[in-house]
Amino acid sequence: MSFGKGTAAFLDTSIQIARVVHDAGVKARIKERTAPYNLLVTSGIVKQEYKRRLLEEVQWCLNQLNDPKKPKTFEALFRHVTDFLPPQQERKRNICTQICHTVLSVSGRGDMTERARRHFRTLLRTGMALFELGVGYVVPDCGCACANHPIIEEKPYQRYDFGPTQCTKCADRCAVGDFLTNQGELLNEIRAKLDALPTSLKLKADKKPTELGKFAEFLTAYLDRGVDPVEMNPCLTVGDLLIALESRNIPHFYTMNGKESQFFCRWLGQTLIVRRRFPAHEDIVCKASDEAWPSFS
């Protein structure tokens, strides 16, 4: 599929999740931003991350209400999420807080706990349809088998089959290796740009790799040592790299997290648009033609 310059915007995982669970103000600002585009685009890897980061947490919230040993009320669930999830689970706490907030805006009969149970089940049953609602095209290039596995309700309110989350678990259906083979020249260019970044951007103080460092390690293993990419589970471990590749033909990239996207968008010649957390704040627009962009940390 070809895209006219300036007419298409790519929506990354953070935006797709925000369209479902963020507050009305943020949703309105996203709708305002995306309205002028002729086409909204997302991708298979975004779909996989959306399922794993959002809908698996919806199931976790539902499980807390249905725990056979110690079921929680909705109030107890909300309190547990906001007060007792440890700092190491910051991402989980943030997304589960957003999920719980969606219950507060749902009207219906029954007490809040029962309304929450029904709402969580509805999200699990319709979440993948919501992903594509309002999007004109889902880039299939990576051929992510994990993303294409539907959520199957095995027992209402209790058991849901999300399918595999690792490429190695569905290697016979995973096409990411073929996709990367066809991106050889671009991958070498990205690897060279990653290598040129300061070490401080690729290594944390404890010497563990940052996200950019993980991308560099993955490309070195794949390009230099010939490691089978499927064995490294790239859809799970270097998703932002794959999303950048999937979005490469889309002129505008819309996200709530500019930290890694600022590099990929600059390298791929895309305009980066960052939606900020508070509705009153304007989007930060970094045009591809601008010589300097603000830094996102």
C-alpha cells in the first residue's frame, strides 16, 4: 500500500491504549490531532503489544475480583493497584489504574464490583475489535503470529486464551525472520546510527542495556553473528525497533513516549508527534524538516 505524503499518521501502542483507557480529555486531544489525516495506520507488532500490555492486565484485574481464595471488591482492587503494587511494577500499576478508572465512567445496574466484572469481560471480548476501530490500515509486514491469535473466552469471567507471546512458541507461523531479511540495508543503517550514539544512551549506570542498547545488541547478533531472530523473540524484546520498521513508510508518527521514537523518527525521516499526559498540554510536534528537536528522556 502506498501513502500520500502528509496524509497518513501511524499510531503506536501508547496511543492505541490511550484511545481505550485514558480519560476523556486525552481521548479528545487524540481525536482532535488525528481528525485531519486521510488515513490512520497502526501495525501487527502494535497489536501484539496492545494485547499483552492492556488486555492481559484487564484479565489480571478480572482475576483479582474472581480470586477463589480471597476475591476482592472493586474498591479493594483499586486500592491494591494504587497503594500496594511495588515500584518494580510501575508499568503494571499505571495501566491497571487506567483500567480501573474506565469502570468509574460506566453506568449500569448492580454494585461497583459486579459492574467492574462485566466491564472487564466486555473489554476482553471486544478489545481486539476496539484496536482496529477508527484505524484504516494495520501494517501486516512483520507477520506476527502472536498478534494474529484471537483472545478466546474458554470460561466466562474466568479463563481466556491469549495465545503465545514468544516467537519461539509459534515459529512455524512466525514471519518476522523473512521480514527482517528484506530490511537488510535499512537494518545496517540503523545499526550504524545506534553504534554512533553515546554509550550513556545505551548502557545504564548498572551496565545493563537501555532499550537502545537492546536494539544494538539484537542487530549485532542478527547481522554479524547470524543468530536466528525468531530465537531472540524480537516481537517481545525489541518491539519498538520492529514498530519503527513497520511505520517506515508513514510520514507522521504519533506516540505518548518520545524517548526511543525520537531517534527512529529522525533516522527514518518522519515527523514525530508526542501526546503529553495532561489534556491541557499541547502535543509536541517535531517536523522531519526541523534541524533541532527537543530531547525526550
